[in-house]
Amino acid sequence: MSKQVPLAARPRAGSGSSEARALRRDGRVPAIAYGREMDATPLSVDSNELYHALNTAAGENAILRLEWEGEQQLTLAREIQRHPVKRHYQHVDFVAVTRGVKVSADIPIRVEGEAPGTDEGGVLEQPLYSLPVEVLPLEMPDEFVVDVSELGVGDTLRVADVPVPEGVDVTEDPESPVVTISYAELDVPEPGEEGLTEEEIAEAAEEDEGVEDSGDEGEAGDEENA
């Protein structure tokens, strides 16, 4: 379950690009905090502290206890902007949350175990890597774990099969596949081509064309003689 992660912030004057560049040069990330019962508040946070706050077991679903000038607010980091090349943080929105009000989040899915079907020639496929949920902020799970150790070829593990803690509402279709063990595609040769190389197949095709051409000429000759 998510724990509160403290994150110190500082107020900033506004939202101009020159101010944002100056903050980034100083190792800070421009940000804004807002919510249903909170006016939009321009802030900045230390880039390294933000990185560590968002790289706990909860990842970007970490509940951040934002602190500035004697104020505190539980938030989720959303709309995280990164530099397209260097990947450092450019800007982040902190959305205020309330302990007793559910929030929406995508919870990652981790596959555990060895599927017997893969030893039988099957291929493990995972169509879903996360599940959308609605949950109280401090009860948000870090991840869902699915065990595939009993899946054979042709078996499917669906959303309804994922172990979900009480109080977590999954909003994905319960019949959606999460993990499947599919039959491996076989490279089946065309009829009559078993054991032939590509060159032999090409030569056979040329011979067939020659036979067709000679047959057309014979038909033309028969018409003339007639």
C-alpha cells in the first residue's frame, strides 16, 4: 500500500518561461498544485528529491505529502513532463487528494512464476501491463501480481482472475485477457514444396511457365490448321 512520501516545495512568483528556465538551471522543477478545494498554487521542487519520491515501490502513484511555508497537502504527481532527450523533469502537476475520497490510477501488473505451456511450445503474451482502478489514496496498491505457474498452452488469465485487495475497484472489463499462452506460429511450407530450396522452387516455377507457353502455341497452331 502507498505510504506518504514527504516532498519539500517552494512558492514561485508565476509561470513565465524565463522563470522556469532559471529554476531548471538551479536544479529545481517548476510545478503547480491544485485540487477541488485548493486554488492553483505555483511551486517548485528539487529535481533530485522529486526523482527519489517518484522512484519508490509505488512509482508515479506515490502519495506525496507536499510541504511549503507551513502548508501541507497530500497529492499525486500527474502530467509529468520530461526533456525529450535528457529525460530530466521539466514540469509537474500536483493534484490534491483527500484521504476519504477515491482517486483514479493505473496499477502495474507483474507476472510471477513459470508457465508450463511455454515448455510445451507455447508463447506467453501479456496484452495488459496495468489495470485502471478507483481506490482511496492511502490504500492504493503498488502493483498486482499474477501467478502463471499453472497456465498451459491455450490458457488465458483474465482481469477477473487478478487478486485485488478489498476496497480497490477495477474499472477494466473483467473478461479482458491479461496473460495468454498462445500456440507458436509454425512456418508451414506450401503443398508440394516440402524439402525444396528457394532456388528449386524458382526453377520449378519457370518450368511451369514454359509448359504453359508451349501449350498456348500448340493451341494457336491447331486453330490455324483448322
